[in-house]
Amino acid sequence: MFGFKSDRQVKFKPNSDMATFRPQHIRENPQVLGLGLTVHHDTRSKMLMGLLNRHGHCVSYGHTLLVETALANAVVQDIRQFQGLYVPPFLKTGAFVFFAADNTDFAEDTADGKGTTHGTITAVYQKADVPGEPIAPPLVIGDAHSLSVTPYHVDVLPCNELKPQPIYRTEDFAINEVGVSESYQLTQLGWIVATAISRTKEGGQSSKILGWAGYYSLLSASQSVTQVGALPLLPEVAHEWPTLLTVIMQASQLRYLAVGDDHPTVISFDMALYEKVVQLLDARSNLRRTVVPRMGELHVVMAALKKTEGS
């Protein structure tokens, strides 16, 4: 697309024979650049990118690598500005932020068990329409003239192996006795009645009324969009104690930059990591008061179904 001329360019008559159009890489539009980055991210196919580039649909394979290198170097410069901590550009001050951490594995099923890669990734969430000033300045992306990436390394915090110990809880937990609001009950009753009437008119066939999720979404106010970012991949096994401690401390530093000490650090884990994080927090009283671990929704549902099946 960037290889074609517009009507204005076709009709243009230069004043001299030495006048030329801008180089192709300067007049490329976001679509061809974004498509090139997406195709390379999803396929890693040089042949496919070459085919698309020859038809003018995306930038070349080599130029895509240079853009990715420039992005990586810009991220490294942001990390150096915050003393080893990467701050996503969308994060703002004064708005609640929460996290999710999980393992990410590549090439797990190799024939000899070698050549595998195990890492840990942390996702960052914050509402998009909240007021506040950005924590980090915009990334300064320069022109990369080679595929050399600035060296970057995350210092994994030391943590001795913890022995499993029985956990005795002494805290008192308050139970909300308010119950379900009357407006929600009326909304649910209205859906049940409307669905029943619709099925009666249709002779017992499927109802023309939307399902509960779709019905409730039409009646409720639209929710604000949540922006999602990710910290650079931590090349460490997720279930190791030093890795978990490093993830918790990185999330705590970002939470402090966003809201200070007014809110705890809320991080979601899968069931296996959640159990280890609870042990880690019990062994470190300073983190127990500021970090709130929680299981992901899928694992909560699985545990509830398993409990229901066994009862």
C-alpha cells in the first residue's frame, strides 16, 4: 500500500529533474507497519512477509526486524530510567492497578528434553479512562541501524527454599450480610418471566430473548475499558522461590508508583503458584500486610466443581 502513489502524487510536476519523492520507509503508514509486526510476531515466516511486501501490503522482513530492535532498545532505556523496573506507558498515578503472573513455556515437548525455555510473565491492568498523570514518559523510539539490542538483565532476588508448614489462621473475617440488591433481583425476575413467555409463544422452542449475560449487558451501564500491559519476560522458572519473590516485588514497586501505600498489591496466580505464594507471604510478615494474592477465576471454578463433585 505504501508502494502506490496517491492522485496528488501522480499529478505532481517537479520543478526540476532532481526532485524526488520521500523514501519509502518515511512515507509508510501505520497499517503496513502494524501488519508487518503482527505477521512476524505470529508466524516468524520470512517467506510470508516477503510475499506480502512484494504486493505492497506490509514492510519488508528486514525493516520489521529493525523496528522491533528499536522498540526493544526504547524499553531498555525506560527500564534504566526507573532503576531496573519497566513501567508501561499507559500507567497513571492515582488509579488502582492490579496484576496477574503465570509461567510461559516454549518447546516443552522436545524429543530429548533439551532446548526448552521456561519463563515467567507478569501482566499489568489499569482502567483506561481514569484521571491522572502518566508515570513514565512516552517511549523514545529511534532509528535502529543494526540488530544489536542494548544488554538488559533483571536481578532475581535471593530467597531461601521454604519448608511446607501447616498454616493456622487466627484472623477474623467479616461476612457481608447485605445480600443481593432488590434491583438485581427484579432484573433477574424480569428475564425469567420474559424468557418463559417467549418460549410459550414459540411452542416450547428456544426463546427469542437473549441469554442472561446478553440481557443484563443491555440493561447495565457500559463498563470502562481496562488497559493491559506486560512486563518483560523473566527468564526464570515460575515456581521457584526467588522468581516468585522477584515478581511480587516488581508488582509492589509499580503499585507504589501508581497509588503509593494507600492500596495493597493484588496479584492473581494459578492454583499451584498461589499455594506457594501463600507460604512465601506467611514466612515474610512485611509482605503479608501489603500483598493480596488471589487465584484466577478458572481455578476457583475448578476447585468449586471438584468440591461439589466430592460432596
